[in-house]
Amino acid sequence: MAGSTLASPSAEPAAVAAAASVSVSPGRETWRRFRRHRLAMASTIVLGLLILGVVVGPWFWTVPINEIDFAAQLQGPSLEHPFGTDDLGQDLLARMMYGGRISLAVGLAAMVVATTVGVVIGAVAGMSRKIADPVLMWVTDLFLSLPQLPLLLLVIYLFREQLKAIFGVEGGVFILIVVVIGGLRWMPVARLVRAQFLSLREKEFVEAARAQGATRFRQMTRHILPNALGPVIVASTIEVSSAIIAESTLSFLGLGFPPDIPTWGRLLFDAKDQLDTAPHWALFPGAAIFLTVLSINFIGDGLRDALDPRRVI
């Protein structure tokens, strides 16, 4: 009896700590684990500053993006032009903030398209026990085998003028680039979602829902998909960075946005002939693309570790 009495005080703090850890919500626990990933937190700050700069910056830096000043051609960074000017004397800071909105919007919109298509196809394939699964996976493998960059160039070359006539120059090019990039980037998400569904559909909670009469659609949307969102969120972050790089590549090759819509990739394309005389023209948009993609990749690493309970952080 004495031994049990002596042991009880030391056992109480452990019991209280265990109860406290159980009471922490999954969201708080994920945030705690994410905060301990230093690179992910630093990348979140960098990406937040970049987004804040392109969204709020034009309210404070009100220089017109297409204002031509031949007297200020190819000037380096200065107080009047912090990022310098291009060959027409246009302010690069203003053009970068405007173009950053479009580059980031393309990345986010293409990610939404790719993730939506991938989740739908992967979920249907993962829940199917008959012919739909092999057919959808055959389609997925077929798209994976296609050379993406040549196909991107071909589709944009064929349909760019038609969409420009319907939606205008900026709207038509934006829609085309988003749809084409998103339509060629859904396959990894589909394979990932299918694998998650194949694993989760035999779990006890899904069997219980099935026994209670839940339809297949309800099983997918209410029981399996919420438990498969962790890997999907991580994959989505990678899709954003891939879409930004794809848009920059298209603009650099001259098949993206026109010169009066200065995305970061378009600025690099316009600066390629002035690397010796005006290196700042390519340095700043290149650094913006580099920091954005690197930050998104580190955030994806942090989310992967935070959403995986088997990883010790």
C-alpha cells in the first residue's frame, strides 16, 4: 500500500500531461509541428512578404507600368527606380509587382485545376472495384508519357488567338495557360489519391459507414476523402511551384503573355538580350521566381512532416 501511495503523486503529472495532449485539436497539433520546421516557417514569411508586396505594393508605388521614359533607359537601381528600368525606361519595380500578381494567380489557378481533376479521377479509380480503375489508370499513364513542354507549346500556339478574340488578350491567355498547365499536371495527384483510397476503403470506419447504408458517394466525400487530404495538400503546394515555372518557361519562350503584361517570365524573356549591359533587368524577376518556388517547396516539406503523425518533430 505504501508503495502505491508513493507512486501516485509522480503518476499524476504524467496523467495530466497525457490528458492535455489528447485534448489538443488536430489543427493545433499540426500548426505546432509545422512551426518547429524552421525552413518551412522562414519560407512562409518570405512567401507572405512576396504576396504582400505584389498585392499591396501597387497602392503605395503608383508608377504606371507602361510609362515610357527614353531618358531613363536601362538605368540601374536608384532611389527613383529601386529595381532600375528596362530598355524603354519603364519602372521595373512597378512592372514586377503587377506581373507578380499574374504569375502567382496562374500558379494558384493551375493548382486548383490540377488538384480538382486529380482528386476526382483518383477517387473514382480508388473506389472502383471493376473496370473504371484500370481504364482511368491507363489514361493517367498515357498522360504521364506525353512530353509536356512540346504539348504545352503546341496547344497554346493553336488556340491562343481564338481565346484572345473571346476573352480579350489578358483573359484569353490567362485561361489558356491555366487550363493547359492544370490539364497536364493532374496525374501525380490522381495516383496519390487512388493509393490513399485503396488503403482507406477497407478501414473499419468505412466498413461501419457501409454497413449503415452510406452510399458510395457519401463514403468517398464524408469518410475517405477527409482522411486523404494531408498528402493532397502537400502535392498541391508542389503543383503551385510547377505551374509558376511552366508559365515562366512559356513566357520566356515567347508563347506566354504579351509584352504589355509583364509577368516574371515575360520580364526574363525581354531581358535576355541585355544581360551584359543591364543585368538588373533579369536579376530581380529571376530572384522573385527562385524565392517563390523555393519557399513553396519548403512549405510543402513542412506540411508533409506536420501532417504525417509517424514523423517525430
